[in-house]
Amino acid sequence: MHKRTFLAAFATATVTAIAVPSVSRAQDPKPTPQPPTTTQQTSKGEVATQPSVTSFMRAIDSLSARVDQLKAMPSISPSNVQLVNVEDLAKGSSADSVQAAIQHADTAAVSALRSTLGADSTLASALSANSPSITPADVVAADVGSDGKVTLYYWKKP
């Protein structure tokens, strides 16, 4: 009888010794402190996209919508205006397609864009501050990014 009691007590102590620490760990709400890790800086949308023939073609194809976006913008920062010379984009194999796109652009949308540019003092001053000076009549397309950046495509005719 004495052996059974001893074995029962030993078994109970063994089970308690094994079970109690695992239960207490499961209920411990404090996380184990981790060593500090270095975090990588994530982009906040400031990735510069280089204008291309493709972006110009998209801008000229959706010119009416871009004019509406420009008109709806409450204010435009001069630092958010980028001027792109279409002649530089057209160098090489895409010169004919760029010139054809300019010639076949919606003239009403181009006129609306030019009048919008002339009416906005920030955009007009960004154009005239360029060297050589650009007028709204030189602008053939515009693109408005979701971040508020405005790309104006111009072509200084010889």
C-alpha cells in the first residue's frame, strides 16, 4: 500500500511538473522581447517616373479627362509641374508616330487644355520660367498623376 501511495504521489508530481510550466507559458500575455531589427524605408509614392513615348500617347489619348482633372485641382504647386519636350521623346524610331498623334489629337481638347493653362497662374508661370520660354500654345498634352504631379508635354515648332 505504501508503494502505491508513493507511486501515485510520484506520478502526480511528475504530471504537475510537466503540465504546469506549459500551461503557464500558454497563458503568459507578455511577448518575449525580440532584438530590434532594422526596417527598410518604404516608398511613399515619390518614385519618379520618366516620361516616355508611351506615357505621351496615353496623355494625348485621354486629353479631355486630363483637362477635367486640371480644372478640378484646387491648387498646383510649382514643384509638382514637370515639362517634357516631345521633340526629345520623338527622337529615334517613334518620331513619325508622335507627330501623327499630335496632328490627329482632339483639337477641342487641346484648345481646352491651352485655355486652362493660360487661366492657371501657377501653370502659366511654370511654362514661362522654362528656358526657352514656353507658351500654352506650345503644349500638346498633359498628364495628371494620382499624387498631384502634372506633366505637360510641349512641342516648340520651328
